[in-house]
Amino acid sequence: MLFLTATDGRPVYSAMWGEQEELQQEAASFLQERLAKVSANNRIILTQAFLGRIIYILLRYVVITEGGVILQASCGYLELAVNWITHVKALGITNWLTIAEDETALRFLEARYPGHVVRRSAFFEEAVSGVGLYEWSSASFAQAACVRPVYLEMVLDLGYEVLWSDMDAAWLQPFFQLSPAGLDYVGVDDSDTENEQETDNASTGLMYFRPTERSQQLLLDWHAQCQDQISISNSIRNSQGAFNRALSSAAAIPGRLNFNIMPKQLYPHGALVEQLGYKHGEDEAAFDPAWVHANHRVGHAEKKDFLRDSAVWANDDGAILVPLCPA
């Protein structure tokens, strides 16, 4: 999902919804320029229709509400999506949009959260489909993960800040009230190193980028690393590893990237939360994280059990019944 906020001094894209037609015309030259840039860098084949839909989504669901959250959900993970939405709404964040990966998810989410759902095709010209998309380390999963930096860079090109957050998490505190301002990149740590700034395993589950040349270069380098590892061997599927190689290279050059890794006391990885035996609402004077992330668990059931054990599961009374995926 993406949390998008408008930066100061944004040009054409800061207008209200009533001016959309004029903006679409003015955006045409941008789309052509962006398409040429992406094609020249051999990043990914995009069409103008693809980019036009992204412009539409930003204008319709993000700009007019001065920021928004975008969440991806499929029929197999609707419980996790509902849990994430419940926690975000409790923080007062209401301008979020869910991208439904399939018809089952679309119908369920439209009924429960009208006005907050859009089909996946609104963003992607050709969707990556199949069960493999939701199986970590599968070819489909790797392809979807490697497209992420290209998509994030397109958002930065529009002049927007962007915060990506995984769905298998519960937000307990608002990120922007805790994050330092004015940096190119802010992330969280999945390693056990004592000094987060020296991590070799920054998480791709929560990443903030500001629209600067330095942040865009990091995303380009990440995508190149990700594509290279897939082309070398189909057994190498770790997009996070590719990101960390790009981050390490940037961090090694003074002035190349202004960044900060948030402290694990606020943004712990899932294994640390489990190790400390944390339960939300208990002994928070000692440990009061801003989120709980089930990133160390694989599969819907394992992630759900962990979130429940951490007392951040919002549907233990069974009040929310989600549909089964078609056989």
C-alpha cells in the first residue's frame, strides 16, 4: 500500500477535482516524457494508458483529499486487509484506497467500504495473477516485488512523498508524527544490529521517500539490482536483498543519500516483538511500538496467529465474515 502526501510547491497536480480535465491535458506531455525515460532506462515496458490511470487515481483519490493510503488486497488476505484498515481508521486516517486484486475482494470491500476500492487494472496494464503471486519466493511474487520501485519512482516523479507499508501489520501510532523530516529516505530495520543506521537488512515493508534526485536514484538502483538477480537465477527471489545492496552502495558515498532508519523500539521486526512477548495494552511503559509487523511469519494463518497473540487482531469476535476464494 502507499501512503501519499502532497509536498509544498507541487505544480499542476495540486488542483481540485473540478480541474481534472485541464490537468489531464497538461499531463500528456509529462506522460510522454516519463514513458521515454522509463523505456530508455530499460526498466519496464509501460503504456501511456497505464500512466494515465495512475494520474487519474492520484487526482481522484489522493490529491483532493490531501494525502491517502493505498492498500492492495486479494480474496486470500481479506482478513489482514480489514485488520489493517481498522487500525488505520482508529488513528484518524480516512482517505485510503484499496486496490482489489480479484472480483471476490472487490465485491467484499466495495460493500463494506464504499468509495474506497478500485480494481487492480486501474494501476497495472497487465496484472500478474495466479496463486504464485501470494507465495513468497515464487516467480510471480518476485516479479510483483521488482515492479514496486518503478511504481514508487513514478509517484515521486509527480512530486509526491510516498510511504509504502505492508498489509500484514497493525499501525498503532501515526508514522509522520514520529519520522524525521526533510530526508530522502526513512526506513525500518529487520536486522538484529544494535545501531539501526548500520543495518544490512533494511525492511521493504515500511519505506518513506521524498521526491528528490537522490531518492529516485536509489529506486532505480534497487530495480536494477532486483532485475539482475532474477535474470541470473530464478532461485534468487529476494527483493529486500536487492534493495539493501542498492542502499549500501548509496550510503557508502558521502552526500549520496540523506536517510534515517527508525529505532527498533518504535518499529521492531516481528521476530523481536515475539521474542519480547509483547501484547498491545500490557506494560507499554517498557515497550510501546508504533506498529506490529508479521513479517517473520509466512502464510495467512501464521500471520493472523501472530497478530492475535500480540493483541492487535481486530476480529476475534467473528463479527467480520470474509468470503472464501473461488475454488
